[in-house]
Amino acid sequence: MQPQLKTAIKEIKLTLQIKGEKKEVPCYVYEYTQRCQELPQFPLGGNTVTIKKNVDGQRVEFEYLPIYSGFDIETTNVITDDSKAAYMYHWQLVIASDEIGYIYLGRRWELFFDLYNRLVEFYRLGAVRKLLCWVANLGFEFQFLRKRLLWDEENFFAREERHPLAAPTKDGFDFREALSISGGSLAQLAKDFTTTQKLKGDLDYKVLRSSKSKLSEQEKDYCINDVAILAEWSSFIFSKYIYPDKKIPLTKTGLLRSEVRNELKNILGYQGTKDYKQLVQNAFPDCETYQYWFRWLFRGGYVHANITNTGYVIENAIGEDETSAYPAWMNFGYYPGTPFIARYDLENFNQYLKEKCCIITVKFTNIQRKTSISYESKHKCLELVDALIDNGRVAAAGEMKVVLTELDWQIYSKLYRWESADIICLWTSEKIRLPKFILNVLNRHYLNKAKMKKAGLSGTPEYAIEKSGVNAAYGLMVTRMELDSVKYSNNLENWQIEENNLDFEAEKAKQILLPQWGIWVTAHARWALFQPGFKIIDELGADYIIYNDTDSYKCRKHPRVLEIFEEYNKWIAKKIQSAGLTDPAFDDLGMFDLESPNITRIKTLGAKRYLTEEDGKIKATVAGMPKSAILNFDKDPFAAFDILGMELKADVSEKNTIHYEDNASEWIAPDGVKMTERSSAAIFEIAFTMKLDRFYRAFIESGLDERSVLGN
């Protein structure tokens, strides 16, 4: 028996990207429910696109059909004290070409696989001939599909357990994740890239539904739009990347990496590229050093609350935010350009600090902060004895051994004092600017983004691409080589992570950027962040700084504070000029913007934990808590936000978690329908609880009475 497709229940329009131009095509929606001899309708595919890949060291060719496909499911949760499972009660699949599209709606897995098998047969899919099918969040749908299909293990790709980015089947269906490329949610993807938009009113996981539960027309439209978005997204990816580059992107950073590689070849040519890559290989650290650097030398952005201003409400504050901090210091900063060499003439230490890029292993004795600002993370200390810890950062220590860049040493010199500093080893490299081929790509995206925003084009796919290029630049610089591999096997019940099983030298040979550049990008950004901070500390006192987060300040309001940031911006203006960034679009690059001029109340309880009130609106940045949930307290949020901790129950926390059920489950729905899954994923609400570390809480409590008069 074959599925019957009667008259379409609906016709919609898909706006597809065809050779860079938008084209509206009709798309017919069918309910895939009954069974008879009638064949389903499928669009004809044109010429396939050949994509070459390296599989186990050999070059393999695949043929991808120019078909725009997307898949999505709706599920219901069944949560009990003993188990957590979910059941699919509605699926939707889109198949479209340049001329026509079809969306199929179904209620049971057997109907989906009936359609799936017909598609495999119709398009003659298999080991070589592929159909690309996009899923918004592939990890979720994969958990329901994984025991129902046989997967192509050699071409399966995941960066982490339970989160595949490419999950091809042995039948020729190639499921890919969209959000790893677009970023954000499906709604944001639609806003940035497609004409069809996601409808409001998610199908609630908590409502118990079965395969026979009726959906309203509005709910069906919600399902239809989700896959219509994926079809339009697929046409965009084909037009922008697959047709011209003969590659299927996996991540935002991967897209930018390909662009940088092309720019390198365009600028230097074949022989120049070969010579450049040899220079990179010469300056690249060995495996042990590489891992050592990222464990002990690399530091991210500085995120910290000044203990002086922690635990109580401060009135009259401002918020300053740095514009594109990382792209700025990719342009302004210097970077190690030669292999690091060991230095033993430590009498020249200060000279090296001024003239070279330095890696300094140092042991401090009786080190303590000069003010209430703590800088070093305890997790970056090789040795730490008799330490006083301030929310994860070292306020003082009897002994502390760390690895620093020369930029971090400068910050240490301003924020700490010590009895002695024993330089255990010193390595130096010559300073260079980042290569032009990197900056060309970054600045092209930045310039295009700024011009499009000014022209009112911020809602276009083109703008989203440029913005993504700017945002991915930092990720590209600090991306670490994946030496562990995540394996998925049809024969195993669980995922398998194989540590350090990839050949370091083989992975190293692929690199065109040095890992030390990523280390220095973040070091420059931290150093730059502190430049206005040092002036505030020297002239007004450290208590005027309330909070820092990577590229921002929250400060007590004072005319001099505003002047200090204006002076910093004048200094940055000279940096912009020196970097040759003459277009007005770059005029604010790396400058601080007074984003919040009138914060009436602010309260912080540590890193990534603060509330602000401005123009009567309360905003929250509390790690692990959705921003909007702060308004769900039954009292003033500033009072609820307390060092004793706070809690929101599951029904108002707006916080979700996911449970992966790897065993088969079954459930009898209230309407009597038996629902079964071989594996599933249940997304459900949980309570949000915030508790402070008892030592940090004591640290805060010890000075609350004294601090209540500070800043007046």
C-alpha cells in the first residue's frame, strides 16, 4: 500500500534564492495520512553539484541534488517521578526545486519513513548521490531518529557529544544543522535570511498530545512555516556557497576561514601562499607547548564585579561599551611573528617587555592587590598557596605561579604588589602586525556591515552575512585544533569521545593562523579595557568601578569618569588613523560608547550577575537565568537579588533543560493512542536557583556596613 496525496490543503509561496536573485515559487501543502496506490508528488532535480571531501585520507566525490529540503518535528513531554521521555506527534518535511515546492505533514513515524523511502527511490539516493536536508537544531531531531536509521559513520561529524552538525544516512539523506551557521534561533535565522517568518505561539511541550490530537489551523501554519523557512534557507546556502564554492558550510567560523584562505591565495599566489604556510609551520608550537599555552597562558575577557560595590544597590551609574573590541585590536595590536626563543639574560627583562612579545613564567611571593580590583583567575595559576579568592580571582596569595604575556605583566604591575617575582623562564618573539589577508577580510565585512546599517538594510541576508563575518573573526583567531574526535556508531548505544586520537602534525599542516595570535588578541583586549580603568582608579578611586564584562564598564556617575572615556576615545582615534582605516565607517572602531547614561539603580553579586534599572525598566544579566524571568518575582527584583541566594520555581523560571532518553519508551495518551519512541529528548522547565559560594558571601558580608557610605 502506498500513501495517497489528495488535493493540497493549502498553497503558500516560497521566496527562493536562485543564482543570487529572489524568485517566488508555489508550494503545495499535503497531509500525508492515508494509504492507497497513488504516488506522491516530488519536484524534479536538475544537474547535481559535485562536492569533494577527504575521507580517511582519500579524495571522495559526492553528487548533491539541487533540492531544497528541511525537516522538523513537534513533540510532547511525558514527565513522571520515574522517567522523562518525549513523543513525536507531528512531523513536517519540505522538498522544493527552483520551480515548485511541496510540504508534507504527517503524524506517525511509519508514514514519515514511507515518504523517506520513496524519496530515496525517486531521487536514486545512495552512497554517492545525496539529498541535503536542513534541520534547525539537529541534536534534537537526531535523538528521535538515531535508532530508526542507519548512519554513514565515516562522514558523520560532531564537535561535541549529542550535537551533530552533519548526520548523513547510508540511504543518501544528508541531515545538516542550520543554526550552527546562522547562529541564534530559527526565528533569528528567518529574520536574517528568509522572507517567510516564524509564527508566534510555539506548540507547548507540556500539552499532552498524541498522533490523533487535532491541531488548529494556526498550529498547522506554525508547522508549515518552520520548514518553509528551512527551504528558503537551503536555497540561500546553495546560491551563496554550494554552487560557487562547491562546499557545504558547517559553522560561521568555517565560512570565514574559507574566505580568509581564498584571500591569502589571491594576495600571495601559489608560491607566496606556500612560503607563508611554511613560516606558519616554523613558528607553530609543538603539541605539548600548544596544549600548555591554551591551558595556562590563554585568558578570555575580563569579567568581574568590584567587591567594594558588590551586594547592595548603587544609585546613579553609567554604562560604557566598547565598539567591536576584538576587531579593533586585531587592527591596532601587534602579534608574535617569529618562533619563540628562550632568553636567559634576565638583566634585559625590562627591555624585552618593551620590545618583544613575551611569554613569562613567574612565581610571585606575598602578592596582593593594590585596590579592591582582583585580576588573575585562580584557574590560571599553576601553583597557588595561602590564597584569598575574590569570586574566582586572586586577591592575595603567599605564593602564586603563573604564565603571562607582557601585556598581562603590565596589568599586574598596576593592580598588584609583591614581595618578590622569580622569573622561571622567559620566551620572546618579534612583533608583527596581523597579515593583510586576515585584516582585509575582517575590515571588508566591517565596512559593508556599517554601510548597510546606515542605508537601512540591516534586515537583509546580506547584512546578516557581513555581521556574521565580523563576529566570527574573533572565533577564527581563538579556535583550537580539535585533537579529540566525537564518534557515533550504529552499533553502540552511546556516543564515543576519543581523546587525542587525531594526528597533531597532520592537523597543524592545515593551519594558516598561529595559535599565539588568538592569545594576544584577548591579551590586547584586556589591556585596552583597563586603560580608562587605571585612570579612574588613580584619580577617583577603585570604588568608582562597579563592574566589568570583557568590553564594558558599569561605573558610578561622575563628570570625570565621562571625561576619562572621552580621552580614551581620542587616543583610539589616532590608532584608527595609524591603521589606515580612513573610511568614516571605522570612526568608532574600538571606542567606548555611553550606552547607558542614566542607570538609576544597579546591583551586582559577582561575575555575570547584575541587575540594572534605566528609564523605569529593569534588566538582568544573571548566568543561567533567562533575562525576562527577573520580572517574575513577587517582590522588587533588587530585593530578591540577594547574597543569601534566590530561587524561581519551574513554572515561572522560564529556564529549560533537556533530558536525553536513550532507551525505548511507550505511553498511552489520554485519548487512548499508544505512542512509542526508540529514543527521545524531553525539553522541560526547571527551577532557577542562585547561590553564592560561602567564602565569597563572607567576603561580601565582611564589608557591607563600611561600604554603604562609599562613593558619596
